[in-house]
Amino acid sequence: MRWDVLAEAVPALVAAVPLTLQLAVAAILAGFVLAVLIALARLSGSWPLAAPAYGFVYVVRGTPLLLQIFFVYYGLAQLDLIRHSFLWPVFRDEYWCALLALSLNTAAYGSEIIRGGLQSVGRGQVEAAQAFGFTAWQRFRRIIFPQALRQMVPAYGNELILMVKATSLASTVTVLEVTGTARIIASETYAPVEVFVAAGAIYLLLNAVLTAGVHALEALIGRRGGFAMAG
């Protein structure tokens, strides 16, 4: 074990952690917004809305994330339509391409989590609330959302952890997060074992913290019976 390499590599890897977390959190947030829209389209009962949403989810979940990143970065960026549009500043930057691919990927998986959570609420409860004169928004805020949230949080917590690990694939398009930084250090020091062991330890620590946070949130929601939405 080359301790001198570790002593130099660890600070550089730790310095790349904010970019890794930034990618993961931004992708989850953007993906969540898209996932809500996709889930609602799937549940709308309208074929023009449900069919494209289903097709998107089917394609994204059925193809590797690495391929999706390559498609966005190497594929879409080569189209003249993109190069001569206002989107070009986004597609010429490896960070935004990686973020877009990660966001679309987690949107597909997240939409199924949200759809399953909403469908888990008993139809009888919704009908009872309707009989008491609740509006559609009141039914969603007081009945559907709090119960669906209890179903969604564990799965979405896992999605966040998976997304932290998935950010390592951004290194394939030269984004210097933890894995990208580790690859450069390993090529310069010829000590891949030490460098990648250190990188793996950082991912383990990050995910341990995230897992503890998700468990704490689950316990909080369980005690409160779900969060009611204001308004």
C-alpha cells in the first residue's frame, strides 16, 4: 500500500465530493418534477398523454444509463438542429449533458415510484372524502398525498443513493467528480488500487450518511402520519 499516494489522493477526491453531490441532488430535483408530470400523465386515463409517458419510461428503464449519457453527449450534440439552436450552450458542456441524462433517467424510475404511491391509496378513502364535499385539491392534500408519501419516501431514498453512485458515469464524458478525479490520479501515479479504494470509501461514507438521513425521514413521517400540504 502506497501511503504517500493516499495522502495526496484523498484531499483531491474529497474536493470532488461537492460536484458529485451537486450532480446527484440536481438530477433528483429536476427528475422529481418530471417524474410527477409523467406519473400524472400515466394516471390521467388520456391516451395522448399516457402513451408518450409510457413509451418514455419503457425506453429509459430498458436501456443502460451509460448509453443514455453517450446518446445525449455524443449523439444529440452532433445534430445541426441542436448546434444552431439556443440549446447548444447546454449540449456543448459535458456537465449539463451528464445532468440532463441523469435527470431523465431518474425521472423514469421516479415516475413509477410516484405512480405506485398514488395508486396505493384506497379508492374508498378518496370516495369518502368526496362524499364529505372535499375538493380535488383537498382530497389530494389531506388524503392522497400524505399516504402516498409514506410509500414513496423509502423508494425515493434508494433512488437518491443510486443516483450518487450513478454520477460516477459522468466521468466517461470528462466530468471530474469523484470517479473522474480518481481516474486522473490513478493514471498519473500508477497506483489504481490505492486511489480507487479511497474513492470507494468516499462513496460508502456518502451513502451511509444518506441512508441514515432517509431512515430518519421515514421515522419522522411514520410518527406524524405523513406531511400535510399547506394551502
